[in-house]
Amino acid sequence: SEVYLNDSWHPAGEAMVSVFDRGFMFGDGLYEVTPFYEGKPFKLQEHLARLRYGLREIKLSFETNDLENLIFKALDRAGLSNIDCAVYLQVTRGKAPRTHHFPQQTSPTFLMYAFPVQLKGFRQMEASIMLAPDFRWQRCDIKSISLMANTMLNSEAIEKGHFENVLFRDEKITEGSHSSIFFVKDQKAYTHPEGPHILSGITRKVVIGLCKELGIPVVGEAVSLQEVPEADEIFLTGTTTQILPVTSVLHDDEEIYKSSEAGKITVRLQDAFHQMTR
Ligand code: PDD
């Protein structure tokens, strides 16, 4: 398979980046994962807008106008134009002598590739999750490639046999290591408000829109750790996760929430999401 690096296509095994690239040295860069349902882009503009937001926040100037065309070319070249797949995009601050401060002149490094992914009828899937303290930084709104905390946290969940590690900060549930979370209580959907403590998930925004269409009130308020056991329904959202019912929640190795099946509102949202993407 091929990857696009800087300004040209390369066989994946032959693309080279400098060891002095700030992405390699500092994790100084951003990424996006953008889905294609049978080759059709889903919320591509929103993903590109989030990338532009991140670039502004980290003061990295990078031209994004040509990206859309390049992304379609990536699908085409990978032979993925008709199947479920995703495109990974990454921009780093590029190669420079190692200094903490941003170098004056930077030539960003841009990497992109398409890969097949199962965006299947997700109804048959359910997840168990665990909860842990959110020890990430205070700028989770930036989709940084520095994912040490996220990879540590998710690995702990996988080791213990769970799909995801969902995090809490000051006793408030924020989000998963690579997904957003919703709680349903008394027919209302609860999601952490936007801000520095969560990524503004594109799927989260889609779900908020679907709730409005379906007449399900959305409350932009964080759920506390103590409130988790009383939730009527819980589900995760994300580009590859889509809308995934949570049927078991563990905290300190103790099951604090259990449900025998996906909740009614969760299923309604899955149906509406399916209609949008197929
Ligand atoms: N995850 N929160 C975090 C920390 C994430 O890494 C992600 C995305 C989300 C969901 O965002 P979106 O709906 O825009 O994918 C929330 C990767 C990209 C994934 O699951 O594919």
C-alpha cells in the first residue's frame, strides 16, 4: 500500500521522515481520522475544520486547501473508493534542531494514508468499559499526536478485557481514551460540555444533532462518578466506534453499572445514524 508524504506518493515501507522531525522528537503535531462509508465521505468538512482549529491553537501554519482533493486521491490509489474505510492525516511541525521553543522557519511534515475499516452494522456489538482518573493534559480539545496517556489508559482497559477506559477529572466523567461518552437518564442525553477537557468529537456532534431531530433533550453537563450507576443507558461514540452501547462499567475492579442489552434511545440513535451513513 501507499502513503502520501509531504508532496508525493511512496510505497508504505519506503516513506522516510527525519529523526529530527518534531513529530518524532516531541510529538509536536496533529492528526485526524476521517471515515468513508462505501467510499462516501462522512463529515469530512468537520474533520478538516477541527484540523484547522488545532493548527491555529498550536500556531502551526499549514495549507489545508488542497487536502480534500488529496484525500479522494488517496482512496482512489488505495482501491478503496467503494468500501468502508478511513483516511489518517497527520501534520507535524517538521524537521528542526531540537529546541523546546517552536523554530522560526518550519516546513511541516504531512502524512496521509487510506485503510479499510469495518464500519458495519454495529447493532450486534456491546462494550464493557472501565473508569480511571483522567491524567491527560488540560488541552484535550487539541487532537495532538502525543497520545502517551491515551495509549497507557487504553492498554489498561484492553488488558482487563474491556473495550475502553473512560476517564474522570475531579469526579466528572470526561470521555474515553479514544471515544466520547453519552449517558441517558430520564429520557435525556448527557454529554460533557465542550472545552479543554474533551475532544470535540465529530460523531458526538452528529449524535447531538440526531437527538434534536428525534426530540431527545440534550444536556451539556458532565455526569459525576457517583451518578454512573443510576444511568438508564450509556453509549460511546467515535469515528470508528460509531454508536456503541455500554452494558457494563467497572470502577476499581467492581461492576457499578450493568445492563442486559442496548437501551431504547441508544438503538433509536443507531438507526438514525445508520440512515445518515448508508
Ligand atoms: N478517536 N475523544 C478522543 C480522545 C478521541 O481520540 C476520539 C477519536 C474521540 C471521538 O471523536 P470523533 O467522533 O471525531 O472520532 C473522542 C479516534 C479517531 C477513533 O476512534 O477513530
